Amino acid sequence: MPTVTEPASRTRRQWLQGMALLAAWPTRPWAQAAQPPRWAAAWAVGPDLFVGVLQAPATATDRLQVVQAHAIPTRAHGMTQLADGRLLFASRRPGDWLLQLHPDGRAHWHWIEPDRAFNGHVIASADGRQLYTTETDLADSQGLIGVRDAQTLEKIAEWRTGGMDPHQLLLDRDGSLVVANGGIPTQPETGRRKLRLDHMDSSIVRLRPQDQGALAGQWQLPDPRLSLRHLAWGPAVAWDPGQRWLGIALQAEHDLAEDKLHAPVLALFDGQRLHTAPRPTGAPWQGYGGDISSDGHLFAVSCPRADVLSWWQPPATPDAAAHCLRQDAQAGVYSLSNPSVIQPLQPPRAPVWSAGTQQVLQWPGQTAIGRSDHLALDNHWVQLPPQL
């Protein structure tokens, strides 16, 4: 969300002002919402920050509707929905809060333990009894998965991720966790400032919850300045249908602007091999993949620095490379609905919803759904299942 300037800290006055703004919005418990598409999202209105539920309007010329909104002290990042309808929002790295919203509108805050920081993403375990959060141990800057009770949000275990800066994580069908270690060194006293980029150590790792989070595999790209960050499951691997493609959105951290300009924005993992997808000649993406999703056939990667949504076809043979089928223009495109977050074990079948600074589009078809110019939507959102 590059247009939002986040203050270093939120005063009580700013918090109360945000709550006053909430009172002006007609909101209702989302369990009673109608059937138009709805999303769990994070957004800003001026300096005020919110999370909650948004709904598609009646016509494409109308604005997104706010169904539920809750003021937050710092920016949120990732979110998910649990089987009983509760929503969870994780604070942006280095974060210190989790927020749980019940379908009736009740909020439950949880603050992180000493010497730890949230890294922005949270998902549920396969049985729904636990939560997994990506975190950093502030004492040594190493990555952790926090294992938490899904009801109380209290931590019950920690697993090392084998690297620094763990970011997004997804469940796989075999019960394992796939985690993107972003690999960017930071220090608690400097917050989000990136340090010693020549020491980057990004990787994809597989952890086994059934074996106390044991490391089952680790894969890296040849270029150490490519940070592996956001994940989405895609279609089956053509030559190995028992496997499915994992798409990874990349962010380039090279020193030279020219190197960033020519950097790829997508990597693919078939369960054995991790490789990048070549950037089309002349694509001005500046090495920044913002978010990623899949419609079950193609991967979509948002490139907000170029106002482009790129679409990718996975390779058909082991010696082939993924290729970019097209680049669709959308002002300020960043957030993509990602079914892998809520339903990681199912093939993605839902439409992809992309949110930009002006409007929301539905794919395939590039159909305008509503205006988003009244809200500065943040990096991610997830589509919520229809109410029964």
C-alpha cells in the first residue's frame, strides 16, 4: 500500500478519531450479510487504519461497502478465516498484535511475547485446533513458526524455519507446512530497515507439524538477492499430477536499479525444483511482485510499481519454463484474492479478485465490480465463502 504513510506510533487521540470515523459507517455483523462477494481486508482512510469485511456494491460505479470495520494501531498484512467463521488479522512486520474478529462483531486482541515479532501472516492447522504465525526471534533475527491455540491465541510451541524473515506460509496436502523465508536481515532497533543485503539468505522450506516442525526440505534460487515472499497453490504439475505447482511472488533487493528492473517477479516450485519464470522483454515491473493468486489454470502476480497484473502459464514439460501470457493494466493493483489461504487443500476454482487504487476487477474477464477510490486497500485480502 505505497500511498499510505504510517505514523511511528498511534496516540490515544488518533485511536479515538478512528473510532469516531467508524461510527459514521453503517456496519453490521457479516454473518447476516447478503450474498454479494465479500472480502476480509485491511485498508486506510487518511491516517486511520482499519481491518474488517468489505462487500461488492450493487453496480460497478458504486463504492465498495464496509460491512464491518475495526480500528487498528498499526498496519495489518495477512488475514484468514477459520472454519467457525472467525477472522484473524496479523500485523505487518515487525508486528506485535493479532486480532480475532467473531461473526457477531466481537474483537479479541492478542499481543506477542517478549523478544518476538510477527511477520505478517497467519493460517490455521489442518484440524483447525491450532494457528501458525510467521515470526522473528529478536535475539538472533532467526525465523520462527509460532504454534498457537486457535481459541485463546496463546503460544504453545515454536519451530525454527531454517532462515531469516519468514513471510507467508501455506498448508500442503500431506500435512506439511511450506514457508517462504524472505531472507532479509533486520534488527529490532531499526524496524523495517533492510540491513546487510549482501547477507540475504532466502529459501522455501518444508516443515512437518506431525514431527514437531522438523525441517523436511529447503530450496534456494541461484540469485541470493531475490526475496521469496508470497505463496499460492496452482494447477497440477503436468508430468506429475500428484504434485501441484507452488507459485512464489518475488521482490528484488539488488543494489543497482538496472538489476532490479530486469529481475523476475515469479518463481515456481514443483515439489522438487525451484526456478524463476523469465521476465518478458521490456516489462517494466522493477522486480517487485506484490501479491499472487491462481484461478486453477494460471498464476496471477500483481506488479504495483508498473500498474500491471501479469498472468503466467506453468511449464508443460520438465525442461520448459513458465511464460507470461499477458499483462493487464490496472491502476495501483496490489491485492489479489488467494483461495490457498483459507482452503489450501482444495484446487483453486474461485474467480480472482484484484484490488487497485481505483476499482476492483474480477478475473477472468476483467469485469469491473466496484470502486475502491475511497479506501486505500492494503497488500492482501481474502474472499469469504457465501453464508449458508
